[in-house]
Amino acid sequence: MFKAVISEAKEFKKIIDAASNLLDEICFEVSEDGIKARAMDPSHVALVSMDIPKEAFEEYEADVHDIGIDLEAFKKIMNRAKAKDKLILELDEEKNKLNVIFKGTARRKFALALYDVSSSNLQVPDIEYPNEILIKAGAFVDALKDADLVNDHVALKVDDGKFIIYAKGDLNESETIFEEDSEDIISMNIGENARSTFNLEYLKDMTKAASSDDILKICIGTDMPVKIEYDIGGANLTFLLAPRIES
Amino acid sequence: KTKQLTLEAFFK
């Protein structure tokens, strides 16, 4: 069995939005401890990992199931959540559906078809990073918007103790520099200078679910995947994005 | 010119 009650449907909507930006389908691995999902995007450039511990739910009861979901359909349903709605997720094993129930002034129920998406057994690779930066999401997203004006990819750099977001187009350049004492920076754990280049659209998708005051943990090295991690509504979201390299 | 790597290159 699986039944979970979430006090704010809107918070869960953010989690689904974050995943559906990058993935078409997902397999929620539910167990008595909570919900986990790990998947790569179709081009294997990005990895999404989510962990929603049972403590994040108002009520939670489950044994082990793999629940395969079409994210586009789930996202559309979650878009129908109203501000004060509670969300109930419930597996109907007989009909092979996931019931998605909004409880507000009325009780509205959707029965979502399950897909045969097997769990990937994918792990977030245990990469050691020389640099770890905790930064306000709003500040990082703003820097990406600046970069977006000049090119479709962006370099994330650590240089001389500063965190730099740099883009160079055929004609124009943009640069945002964060020093350690910036109000936007919570902490910088700097080991060495580094530089990796990334597709901007993916970075924007990965950070879309974060509110501007949320804290992003960004791990970077040289020509290494970037790891971006944040929490929303008691859930942990981790993204990995492969770099672009000089060819 | 840059080229996009996939994550497989980093899974070992």
C-alpha cells in the first residue's frame, strides 16, 4: 500500500515542476522511509535525484512499490492545485492508478495511469569536488539571466577566492562576480581555481523550482559536472549536469 | 567550439 498526505499541494507542485523540466517520466520508489527517484534526462546530460523523507508528509504510510509516472500528465494535474489545498497521493493497486486528490473546499480526485517505468538503480556518482558554494537561489538565477543575454552556454568559475558566472558570445560578454563577503553568499569552501562550461537552458531548468531565498549548494571543478542541491518543502533535490568541453 | 559531454563519462 501507499498513501501520503502533503499539507501544501503547492510545495509538491514545485518538486514535480523541477523534475518535469528535464524528464518525461519518472519512477517513484516508495518505501516505509519515504519517496526516492533518480533519473537521467533523455540525452543523458543531466541527472535528477529527489528524496522526500516521510517526515516531509503530514501522514505517510507505505510499503515497497515502484510507481511509474508520466510527468507531463502529473504536472498538468498539479497545476490544478489551489493555494490552500492539501494533497493526498494514494496507490490503487487494483486499478493500477495513482490517485491524486486535492482537498480544499471540495475534494477533487484524479486517477493517474501508471507506466511501466522500472526503477533505474541509478546513484548520484560520488564525485569529490574542490569547491562548494552556498548561495541564494535568486542571486544565482539572476546571474544566469545576465549570461542568457550573450550566449546559450555559461562558464562557472572559481578564481582567486571568488565565484564567477561568465558568458561570452560572438560580440558581447557578461560576468557576475560573487566575493565571499557578499550578502548573497552563505559560505564558500574553496579548494582550488576551477572552470567548467554548461548549457544555460539546463541550468535554468534545474534552478526553476527554487524560490529566490532558497539556498543552493553548488559544487564545481574543472571540466567536471556541476552538482546543484537544494531543499523544498522538506524534500531534497539534487541535479548533476555534464559540462561542455573544448573540442 | 565546445562540445557537450554526457554524464556516462563521469560514472565509474
